[in-house]
Amino acid sequence: MVTGASSGIGKAVAVECSKMGAIIIATGRDKVRLQETFSLLDQTKPNQQFAADLTQHSDIEKLVSTLPSLNGIVHCAAIIKKLPLKFISEKALQEITSANVFAPVILSQQIHKKKLLNSKGSVVFISSIASSVASLGNIMYMSTKGALNSLAKGMALELSEKGIRVNCIEPALIRTNLTDVLTQSDLENYQKKFPLGRFGKPEEIAYAAIYLLSDATEWMTGSIIKIDGGVTLC
């Protein structure tokens, strides 16, 4: 299952996993864009799509009620809101925390309670280098990604007795719809800081997710993989 599969990294994860032979359950809020993703999957497989707003508990319940047993989950759904500290409102904080923290926590809990994740399964969270790299106006997003890292480590310990592993990927800036909040000038200035000379591509994060979902990582849990074009070296 891939959340946030209607665009960006989630879309790339769904498509690239499908190319590797996986049966995909794709979920996202935007029905039209989710259908676009679904159309790119291997149509010989019994893939499924489920439009859901994971900030709504009722949507989580409906989604979970339709799920078969899963071998892997990739949590990609997230939003970003940039506000300096003095302008942060309770509403804005609640909105970003609901999408980036509460939703993956509750979804994971419900799947675990119903024993839908198979033994030796793999859970992958798409976090961000923002969890440890500060940027102006990004306090709320930074905080949610830090919480996601801690969630993954706690889950990794709790689920280890079932052989289920839980890991995180921390990308630097990947050009997706989330980067639309940045001006072209900001993007051009930031790109100059990357030793490898460019931003990442969604597919490059998908390849790491495939690695973490595969049997090659059967002895890997609670880890955080940083994929950042070298930007945190500077």
C-alpha cells in the first residue's frame, strides 16, 4: 500500500514498485490524479485504488476495512505550510500535524490492530532532512518530520517481535507539487547548495523505498536513510 499516491513521491513509489512486480493498493485524496497514477500501474495485476482523506478518521476506517493482508506499506502522504514562528496559528499547526503525524499514526495503528501486516513485512516512512536541518519559516513541517522519525523508531521496536521492520527515508528537496510553495528565485538559490548540482527526482526516492521493502533489508529496522544530493555535507 502506498499513501499519497496521487502525486509526487507517492506516485513514483507506486509506479516503480509496480514495475518490479508488486500488486499495488494506491490511496490519495485527489480522485482524478489517483486515477492517473492507477493507469500507469501494471494492468495485468489486481491493483486497487482508494480515494481517502487520511486526516478523517472515517476515511481511515473505510480504507482499512477494504485492505487485504499487506507485505509492505509506504507512507508518503504529507503537506507543507511555511510560516514564521510569530505567525503560526493553532489552526495551521493542527492541519499540518493532522496530515503528517496523526494520519500515519492512526492508519498504522488500525492496520496493526487488525493484523493486516504480514510477518516479515516492511513499513517505510517518507520523512525529510527537515527533521534535523533548520530553514526559515519551516518550523511546523520540521517538527512533524521529527515526530515521524520517532514514530518509526518506536514502531520498529514494538513490531520487531513479529519480524516486521520499520525504516525512514529522509530526502532533501525533491521537485514535486509540495515545492510549489517556493518561489523560482528561492529554488534557484537553494539548488546552488547541492554538491551534486541538482534537486532529487521522485523516482530516486522510490528506488530507496523498493530497497527497504525488499528481502535485502530483512536485518534492517529503525534506520533512517538520508538521500540529499550531498546538501547536508555543507
